[in-house]
Amino acid sequence: MQENHFEQFRPLINKVIKTRHFERDLPNFDTDLILDSKHEHFTRLHKYEENIEGNHIFRALKDKIHIVYAVDKSHNLIFLRAFHNFREYMKFLDNKKIILEIIELI
């Protein structure tokens, strides 16, 4: 997928949701930076990772923090988790069942 894959969803987003895990991982994070696609604040923004049962998973990288977010089937932008450790991020990304459970609880 192209890096601008997120741009296809941006006009369709109904609401922005932060999970409790995300709030603990990265308190006071300005979600508008993601929604507004302000690339200058990130090393990487809107990297498309995969589709898990119709939910599109993305990653942003800011100051070595991996921010994982999704656009669900209802076009909600859901901030899932933030990781300071690349291995932990990869472990989370590999656990599709957990990601899907988090999205479905919203």
C-alpha cells in the first residue's frame, strides 16, 4: 500500500478514540497531529501495516515512539498503543487477535 493510504480515510473519519492503553502509553498526545497529517512532527507517518478483518492498521514514528492506530470499519480513528521499544511494537503487531479485540471493544 502507498504511504498516503490514510488520506483515503481521512475525510470519512467519524470520531477519534484513544484507548486506555494508549492514554497510559502516551498521555497528553495531540491526536490532531495524526489526523491533520502533519508530517514535520514525525520520522514516519501513516505507514500502512495491514488490514485485519476490514480494520486498517497504521503506524507513526515520533522520537523513537511507535504509535499504532487504526481506522475501523465504521471509520473511527482509534489510537491503540504507543511503544518505546521496537520489539514490543512488533510483538503487538503480530498479535492480530488482541488488536481485533481492542477495536471491537470500542
